[in-house]
Amino acid sequence: MKKFGDYYVTIGLEIHVALATSKKLFSTTPNTFQSDTLTWFDIGVPGVLPVLEREPVEMAVAFGLATQSDIRHVSYFERKHYFYPDLPLGYQITQQEDPILWGGSVPIRLDGVDKTIAIEHSHLECDAAKSVHDASDDYTLIDVSRVASPLLEIVSRPCMHSPEEAVEYAKAVHRLVVALGICDGKLQEGSFRVDASISLSKDPSRLGTRVECKNISSFSFLKAALMHEITRQSDILDDGSSVVMETRLFDETHGVTRSMRSKETVAEYRYMRDPDIPALVIDETFISDVQQRYATDFFDFREHLIAHVSQRGLILSEGQIELLCAYPRDVLLGGFTSTDVYWKTLAYWLPDLKARFPEARSLTLEQLQTLGSMDASASKTMLTTYISSETPWNECQPMTSLDPQWVAVIHEVLQTHPEQCDKMRHGDEKMKHFLMGQCMKRLKKHATPALILPYLV
Amino acid sequence: MSLRQTTASAEHLALDISKTTTDPFGAFWHQKTLAPTLLSRIDPYMATYEKTPLYGCTMGVKDLFMVQGTPTTAGSRMLSDFIAPYTSTVIQTLMDKGAFFTGKTSMDEFAMGSFSNTSSFGRTLCPWDTQRSAGGSSGGSAAAVAGGLVDFAVGSDTGGSVRQPASFCGIVGFKPTYGALSRYGMIPYASSLDQAGFLTKTVDDVRYLLEVGVAEHRDVRDPTSIDVGPYEIYEKTHHTIGYLPHLLETLPTAIAAEYQRVLDGWSSQGVTLVPVEIPLLDHAADIYYIIACSEASSNLARYQGVYYGKKIQESSGDYFEDVSLVRSTYFGTEVQRRILLGSFMQSSEQKDVLFARARQLRKALSSEIEYALSHCDFLMLPTVPMVAPRWDDIEHMTPHEIYLSDYLTVGFSLAGVPAISVPLGSIEGAPLGMQCVGSRFKDYQLVEDVYTITKGLV
């Protein structure tokens, strides 16, 4: 285990994944952050009851299958009570004693070494509303569009021992949920939130005092927050003092964690099984249905893919691998029987062009296969034309020869310019350019200079 | 006027609406707001609802039920400005079947109370003796029916809130199997116990309401609701009734004597009486109050003055202080008491002690009741161990005494079984209800059997 000065570091992550369902967890409100329609359940109108939607449960099961978690056939929802304006019901509906998923693991690779990070459990819960402090001088406003949206909370075991390991794990989970289609992965918009717990100890077999860090909105901030905590806690322990068990907020601007206003007592949430919600029962039919519709073999397939492209001699960075894995499964499968050009298109050229032309049209599998069947430069040319212009696909095809009618036009141009032709044949480059220009003027898009050239010399 | 045979007339509807405004029992609230609108609905209703089974029947609705556009306060100042944005399923079903809504009836605050005296909007008087309470928490619904102000009324029964007022007022009160009627649109008190119930003059009226299909279908908007299915009963010529000898020994003398008298009367009619035991019944009130207060403290957590309730003054700057002030101002004493008890029961130290034990005992009690019911068609016992109490006497009762007085009804709420209180007894002129309890989902058969036996007696 890596040591930081005198200390061993233990890290656990709680990741909140905003599930990309069409409706919320317990109501039929559309699940978009811009939604301006609410149903009464969201704001706790009395007498309205929670009715569990199917899609969030499917997505949780998909995650469970992909991480080889134990999918509970019977699980329960509980109420977690606290008073705060962002919680209209005065309680959050979550799962505590009997969550839907137990255990599971996520493979990571760090410094060339493969490791498995264990998950403690994962559960479904409702999101809270959002407090908006800076929209008004006199009031804090509550944005209720997010309340009661479905979240999947993934709680890891405290089994990571360096900030790098924690970041790799977070990235792996991020990749997975995006590839499964259960989350849009937009950290800045709050779709994927990471809370980190960290403790230091001189004795690797005993855990030190745990500090929780919240308000981490990117992977680099996660690393920064953990590094800062290691320094901060080391200093305290070196002095002979004790670390206070507390929750701290990460300050992005300064790269440090700050203590939250202290609460003297441990929170009393009065967890109670929700009497309005019957037990969540999942049978084998449900699970196999999910297995067929979601890419739950993500980790295995990813390894397979990486092995395949490196066999072909393509060197890909982590970023390029991520981009590659984001393609639909049938596109990637198409590559296994295709050419190197196909992979280069997917891994290098297409991402580059998409970055320059973000509004560009997407390619179909057929189009990709056509590109894959051409030589590299022709393929690249065609791709560039298609992405960078409005040209229809058929017309992007690079020309390999001229139609006789256009050849006739070239001959006509040469015949009407006998003097220039003569000078050109005696080596006058300027005349060659002039005649080239004349031909291009007449032929326009029906020819390229490369195709005209043979007829001039 | 029986629900089955009502001949509809606009005069009857108008008269019952006007009765809500002259009501001497404190049975109706919001009359001034509602009466004009309701009067204007008479003509369109008479034209449209002719073919419905409840055509011409007037209906009072406990102020716990959402009826779109009406003030719906649950008897609390916390919701004194609240107007229902939708209608509860039970009420909508009844209205679709032709029931004509004439007003919101009074109740104990958030259905917490036994004498319709915990709401700060006023108490409800017992029609046959206004020096006495109409009972609670559905006191208004009971008084409205007993006082002849309305043909029938809808109440809610969590621990006896329909049965007990029926007993006190000398009418019929029915609580169905838990889940038989949708809770969508009922302001929740204790979610695993709340059920809508009916207050009527006769058993046949309850029978008719069930016949016309009020309980037939489950509601997708209430995940705890169940399909009871279409109305089906079978005729019996002979009945076996379970009774509790233990109660004959432990109840106050007058109550026990009245119980014995009714039993003797049935026996002489040819009913077979079978003694049964429900040992945990003596502890039913303890079990009930632990569970009900816990669920109540959770269901009332939403009232903080942000989404519901009014602001008192300028904010103190601390959110929690503001919330405390709103809740201690706008909740009455009884509601505060139960929220505190419930929060205590749910705290991490107590949860595994009191609450966990209460849940286990609830299961045990339910098994005992099921077992007792397996030996008979239904059980019969007094609904309440007292007649309607005088207001003076209520002043001297401690909260604990009041809670314990529910023990005969709460047990059957905990078990989720159907029960109906029928005014078969009386003590010195004061009505005493007898409670008939059936097996879960056998609501239709229970009411049919009770009807058959009590035909002519009520």
C-alpha cells in the first residue's frame, strides 16, 4: 500500500448517479431539469401517494448486472427525515436496510496494474430540490424541478488507498453509467456527484477518523480535494492532535476543503419503512429482460475491444479509448471484421472533425463500412467533405476518374487556347496554371485539379 | 330516507344544503363558502345524474378528503387557507354514482382525537344530547347523519374514527378492509391504518353502497389499494358468531350487561355463539399508538411553513427556529403530542425497542384475530367501552385514558379487517354500538350477514 509520509490512506466514495429516465421515480412528471410541469407528489400535496415507476428500477438492475452485484428479489423503501426547505415532504424516500443491490465490483487499471474496487451496496432514492441563493437579495429560492428525480447511490467499500485510485474508480463508474445509457454523465450539471470519505492511519489494519468531503464537481477536483485532505490531516496528526469527524465542503476556487457550520449532534434521521410503498419485488423475467436490453457486459466488452485494437497496432490514449467505447455496440462490432481504416476513422479522424464541427451529421453504420473499405487518404477526404459541408453523401465520394463529357470539355478548353498550350508544353508553369484555372472554371465541382492534370501534360 | 329507495327531488337537495348553514351541532364547516355554489349545482345535477344508483342522495364529506375547489383543512389552522386542487378517488367514485355533495363535515385535527374537540375550529355536539360529544375523529359526519342533516356521510377510520362516533350517535359506521377503498386524496394521518368509511342510518344503506360498486376496483394511484372484486354474497340461513367472554368479565358493568343482553337476543334468534379469545386485545391501544404516532410524525413533517402553513412574522434568520414557531403555532396540542411521541418512538435508541416490538405484536395480534375469525362468520363485541361522554367528563380525562378507551376498535384497524358498528345497545337511553368484525376482503359477506341478523332491529 502506498504511504503518504507516515500515513496509510483509506478512501471510500459515495456516487450519486442521476438516472436518465423519462419520468421521475415515484410520479409521472417528466424527468428533465427544464421541466416546468410538476405533479403534486413532487411538492408533497397531501393525499398524493408515491407510485413507483419501472424505468429507474430497470436501470438500477442494469447497473447491478454490469457490476455483478447481488440483485435483491425483495427490497424496501424507507423514509429519511430531516427538516430543510429543499425537502418538501420533510423526508427523503430512499433505501437503507434493504436496498435493491448488494456488493458488486468495478475493475480499474492504474499504472498498468489491474485492480478490483468493491461496492458495498447501491440503492434507489429521490433527489431533493435545489436551493438557489444568488437569484435574489432577500430570499433563497427553491428550484423544485429536480425534486423526486431518481438517483442511484453507489456506495463503495472503504478500499481505495490513494487519490489516483479513487479517481480511476470514479471514472470507471462514470464510463459505465454513460455506456449503459442510464446517465448522461454531465458532472457540471449535477448528473454525476461524488462525495469522498477519507481517513489516515499509521497502522494499515486500523482506520483513522473519517472525514467526508462534498461539493466535488469534477475528477480533477476530486483528486485536489483528497490531496488537500491528506496534507491537512497529516499536519493535524503530526502535531499530536486528533482529526475531527465531520463533513467538509470543497472550495473550488481555492482548492481546499472547509468545515461546514457545525452540528453538535449526529443527525437523527428516524428511518422508517415507507408504509405507502409496497415491497419492490423483482423476478428472473424482469432481470433477463434488462439483460437483453442493456449492454451489461460493458467491462468485459471494453477489455475485448482494447485488446482487439492494440492487436491491430493502433495506439490509443485513455481519452481515445473512452471516445471509442461511447459508440453504439453495433458500430464497434462492425469494426471487428473491418479494416484498420475503420478504426482510425472512429478513433482519430471522426472525433477530430466532430470537435471542429460539433453540429455535424452523424454517420450510419453503412457509411462507416463504406469508409472502412476505402484507402486511407480517400476515406479521410470523403469523411472530411461530409462532416464539414452540407454535401449529400453520394457526392462526397472522391472522384477517381472523369466522365467522358468532362474530358471533352477539357479538350475543348485546350483547343481554344492553342498558344497557351504550346507554351505550357515547352515548360511554362504559368500557362499550366492558367489552363488549369480555365478548366476548373468550366468544370467546377465535376473535377478536381488532380484529375485534370493528366490531360494537360 | 334509505339510500336504496331515494326518490330524487331538487327540494331535498336544496333543503339539505340549507341544513348545513343552520346546523346546530357544529357538524359542517365552510358552509358560507360552499352553500351558494352547491345550490347552483342542483339543476344541472338533476338533469344529468338521473340513471345513477345514488341519484338524489345527499352526502357529507369529512374535511380530510380532497374535494376539488373546496377548503380542505383537516381541522387544522395549518391548512386553514388550503383549497383542494383535486378530488379524492372515493369521493369522485361516489359522486360519479350519483351522490350529491352538500358539505364538509367537522373533525378532530388531522384525525387525531376521540371527541371532535381537538380542532380549534370548534367541537361537534351529539345530536341526541348536545351536552355530550359526537365522538371522533369523524364526529361531524356522524352528527350530520344522526341529526338528519344529510342522507349519508363519508368519514375516515384509523383507530375507530368512524365506528366510535357511530356508536356515540346511535347510527351505523363501517370501516372496510384496509386497501378496499383508495387513500388517494385523503390527508394522511397513519398510512398503514387510514381507511375511508361510511356513516349511515341503517346497515342496508352500507350494503347498498357496496352493492353499487364503491369498493370494486383498486386505484392505480394508491399502491396499497386492492381489488375486492364485484359484489358477491351467498345466502345463509344459519350464523355462527364469535364473542369474547374476557370482555364480559373486564368491561364496566353496564357495558358488559348490555353486551350480554344483545348476545342473548341473538342466541334466542337461533344464532350459534362461539367463545373466542384475543389475548393481545388488551394491549391493542399501546401497539396502535406507537405505530400511529410514528407514522403521523412522518406524514406531518411536510408542514413547515414553506409549502404549507403561514409565516408568523419576519424570519428569525434560522430556518429551524422558524419551522418550530410555525408548527407550534398552527398545530393544536393533541397533534403536537402525537408528533413528539412518534418522533421519540422513531429515534434511533427507541426504534429497535418500542417500534420494532410494536410491529411484531401487530403481526401477532392480527394472527390472533384471524384465528378467532376462522371459528365463526364474524365477531361481535361492543364498539366502545362507554356511551357518548359529557363535555364536563371529557375535561377530566387524561390523554392516556382517552387513548385506552379506543382499545376495542384499534385492534381491528391494526389487523386491517372490516368492521361495522351497529346501534344495537343502549344504556339509560344512550346508544351503545356493537361492533361486528369480519375477515379481510370479506366485506360484502360481513355486511350481508349483519344485515340478515339485525333486520328489523335497527
